[in-house]
Amino acid sequence: MFFYSPEYMFIALIGMVIVFIPQMLVKSTYSKYARVKASRNMTGAEVAKSMLENAGVHDVHVEPVGGELTDHYDPTKKILRLSENIYHGNSISAYGIAAHEVGHAIQDNKGYMPMRLRAGIFPAVQTGQVLGPLLIMAGLGLRYAAGMGEFTNMIALAGIALYGSVVLFHIVTLPVEFNASSRAIRVLADGGYLVDNKEVDGAKKVFTAAALTYVAVALYALIELLYWVWIFFGRRRD
């Protein structure tokens, strides 16, 4: 069937490469600067708590979480979770990642609009990630297998719209992540958490590597959406 056409397999392969390379870069950059100790005698958790206090954000709790690179900010519970190596660590990576998550907490506190928009899209994303492609394939499959017309077109279009919400989510994520990193590097430098240009440059490299993963995921999602749009309109003309 056309779902497993050479074009789709090529797109899937390109997607894996697009996503895999930045992920490897993040892990290698993180590992490199996880071995570089910061000059300040503070842990990642202490850096996060200090930055939150200085920013006037008093309703966010900082706690450890299992795993590696599982750090995240939960705006629904006002909890900033740091993986064990970041929470207890005293490295450039620990400071950078902790500060980045604080950046998200500050965004939430200030009502940063792209973050609000992303939160509003998220429920549709949970559905669209899985249901979108299924509806597209079901709609197009029924059209050719059973000779059905407009109804199946509507099913496929609904799937395209749902998957479009996934793409929109990833695109809106970009300014959210870039802004959090920008806030983080500024506070790390101006607040004296990183004491010289070498430490600041190390943190910037961690942020840059992480940013590439978000760009890669957004790009792959967009390519896949364009593929489904091409299949839908191309097959309609056949």
C-alpha cells in the first residue's frame, strides 16, 4: 500500500537521521560538561532554588527525579524536577540544565504567551500524535478499498488537522525553549553562578545542543505532515 511507499520509507529514514544526530550531540555535550566542575560550591538544586528566590518565584518546589536528562518543569503542579545528577551535581551541565528549567518556571510565573499557547495545544497533541496518522490512513485506505468518496476524505482531513496540532506544538515549543535558555544563560552569568567566560561558553554549548533536538523534532514533524498532505491531494487527483 502507499503508506509504505518508497517515499514514506525515505522520509522515515531521513527523520531518524534528523532526530538521532542531535540526540547524540546532546548526550555527548552533556557528558563532556558533566565532568567539568563549576567554580561555585553549589549543587544544581541550590542553583535552581537561588535563582527562583532571586526572581521572586516562591511557589515552585524543586525535587529530584529518577533517570538521566529527565529534567522538566511541571506548570500544573508548580514542581521543578531535576534528575539526580543535576540535582546533586556541581558541574557546568548541572548548572545549565537547572537554570534552563528555572527559565520555564519564570516563564510560567510571568505568563509567557508562547508557553500558555503550548499548554493549550497539548491536549490535542496527545490525541493527534496517534490518532492523526490512523485517521489519515483509514480515510485514504477506505477510499481506495471501498470506493467511498467525500466521507472518507473528511476522515483523512480530520487526521491531517489533528497531526497539524502536533506540528504546531513542536513549532511553538521552539521559542519557549530558546527563551528559557536565553533567560538561563543571562542569569547564570549576571548572577555570578558561572564565574568566567569559559564556564559561560560551556553552558551555552549545552543549551545549543539541546536546542538542536527541538529543531530536529519540529522539522521531522513538519516533513511528515507535508507528506500526508501530498498523499491526500495527490491521490485525490488520481
